[in-house]
Amino acid sequence: MLIKKFITQIKFEKKQITFTLFLIGIFFLASAPSIALFLLLFPIFSGFKKNYKNLIKDNVNWLLIIAGFIMISKSIVASFLGESEITDWDSLLNWTGLGNWIPHFLIYFGIQCYVQNPLKRSLIAKTLILGSVPVIFSCLSQYFLEWYGPYDLFNGLIIWYQRSRVDLNTPVTGLFNNPNYTGAWLAMTWPFLLSYLYQKRREENKLNFIIVFVLSVLFIFTISLINSRGAFLGILASIPLIFGKGVIIWLLPLVTIIFSSIVICNLPIALDNIKNFFCFLIPDNILSNFNDLSLTYENFSRLVIWQKAVNLILNKPFWGWGAASFPILYFNQYGEWKGHPHNLFLELSISYGVITSSLVFLFIGILICRTFRNFHKSKIAKSSFDRAWWTSVIVFLILHCFDITYFDARISVIFWILLAGLKGISDQPENPGSIKTEL
């Protein structure tokens, strides 16, 4: 009996150590991704070893399994049996492209044991918020102190880019390589911070509320420095997604005032006094995104890119052209350089075909719908981290309708961790009181 109890205690402590290692990895994911991924390896491997027998029990998982099989088959056939139809493109890129998907499928399967109950998910959410503090610090130090990088440690193992700014309207990048990556990270973290702020509002300890409130203000200010329209859209979308349609009564007028101010500032017929007043309300770096509001087809560059990307997909709809083929295809056919089609579904369709892309996004859609349905069954509070978890996934999808930041490992890894969280939320019992909360 004593030996059995001792073995049980060892297993419990091992679980705690593994989960703690997982949390540390989450904390360092934004600021030191190489270290974070190294720390996450053992928890992911341990979780996958524990969970692999359950993979085939959920029919939805077969969508990812089949998609992964198609991707690998495509890479094998293109490498050994097929000839490249694209000039200056190497079929080995298919194997490189798999690194953006197959490992993340394994992450999704491997970490489900760490996101299976509300307590664990709340700890991960708080760690994610804390891990975003270095991002805020890097942006503010870049803007106010003019700390321009890149700064690196351990022979490039950790790099904070903090790119040099040409003028005041140049976007702030922070430790990321691109301002859109910074904006995506903060926009996906914002729902958790918003829920945390709402929770602290009800507590008697006002100091905690003040700390979270100040951090929330810094989040908003930093996103204004990043100059990312997608990040602003993500922040605005988070509010009704978390708190429901009741907030529309004040959110809609606020959004109307903001966009009306932007329009007035860019109208050539507006009176100077009126224009100066409204321009005072909107920072210059945000206004610079709306210098030309003429509704011509050419000004909606995303539509042009999407149309041409669809044409490329229609030429090879089922098998795709190959990973990283879009910029070469686009340049060869249209004489312009575009790094990606500014839409993740189109990108995956061009790389591995419409069937693969449809399977992956159908999988994501099912998780979202299951989770939303469980909100009503379990009567989850609007301020809970679970609703923020769901909202963060929606924000990611909104951002990737118009841009692609997925190929930054930090963004893609946290996205698949969030999806695993949705799996945990959708599987939890209808009675929240029956949920186990042990680590």
C-alpha cells in the first residue's frame, strides 16, 4: 500500500513538473521562441504519448489525419515522381512547407491533457498575458527610447528585432520582425486580458484591478503604435464576441465616431476647422493607412490578389502547386512580387490543394461550433477565460482573412494551442461543477 501511494505521488509530481514546464514555455514563446519551443518539446511528447490512443476515437481528428496524409503524399510524389511545372521552384520546398502544418497537428494532439479543465486554461491564459509584457516593453522602448536592434543573445538564439524607424509614422515592430506579427500576437492575447480586467473589476483588491487596467491601456496604446488595421479590427471584434450583443449599444456609436473621423480627415471638401478637430482625435500613424479612400477596384489591392490567387487555384484545384510557390507563380504570370495571397485558406489551397485546405478549415470550424454550443449548455460566464479562448481563435481567423502571420512560429504554435483549448472546452461536462480542477 505504501509503495502504491509513493508511486502515485511521484506520478502526480511529474504531472505538475510537466505542466509547469509547459507554462514556462508559453511565457517565453513571444520573447524567446527558440527557448520556448525547446521547453515545450517534452510536455508535447509526453502528452502525445499519453493521448495517442484517443486520436482515432474522435471522428473530427480524421480531418487532420487525412489532410496530413495528403500533404505528405504530395511532397513524396512531387519529389520523386513529378517534374516541377514552375520555373525557379524546388520541390523540396514542399517538405519545408510541411513544417508549418504537420508539427502543429502533433502539438494539437500532444497538449490536450494540459488544457482539459478550466483551471489549467486559466493558468495558461494568465501566463500568456504575462508573456506579452516583454512585447509591450520592446515596443515602448523602441518608440520612446529609440532602442533599435536587432539585439541578440546566445549567438542569435534569442533575437529582438526592434527595427529602426524612419519617421514618427513608421510602425513600431517591437521584438517581432514585422509590425503585423506584433499586432497579431497582441490582438490574440487581448481577449484574455479583457476577460481578466472584467474579473478584477469585481474584486475587493483594487490594486490588482489597477495593474491589469494599466496593462490594458498599454496594450491599446502599443497597438496604435504598431499601426495594424487588422489588430484594431481584432480588438473591436473581441468586445461583442466576449460580452455579447448587449455592448453594441455603446460600441457601435464609438466605432461610428472613429470611422467618421477618419473619413472626414481624408475628404478634400471638409472645412479646415472641422477637419483639424476630427484629425486631432485620430493619431497620424493610423490616418496614414487611409490616405486614399476612393472606391476604385485598384485601391482594394487585396481583392486583386485574391482574384488572381483563385485563378491559380482553379488551374490545379485538387493537388495544388506546392509550398511557397505563390510568389513565384504570381511574378511569372503577373510581373509583380507578392509574398503570399493575404488569405490563409487561399495560401493552403495553392500549396496543397482545395481538399487539404477544406479539411483543415472544416476541422477548425467544427471545433468553434462545438465550443459555442457548449457555452450555452454549461452556462459559461461571459467574463470567463473560456469565452476569451474561443474569441482569440475567431480573432486569428479574422486576421487571416486579410493577411498571413501564421508562418511566424509564435503565432502558429499559440493558435494550435488555442485550438486544443477549444477541444477541452467542447468536451467538458454540461455541469461546470463536475469538472475536475487538479493539475
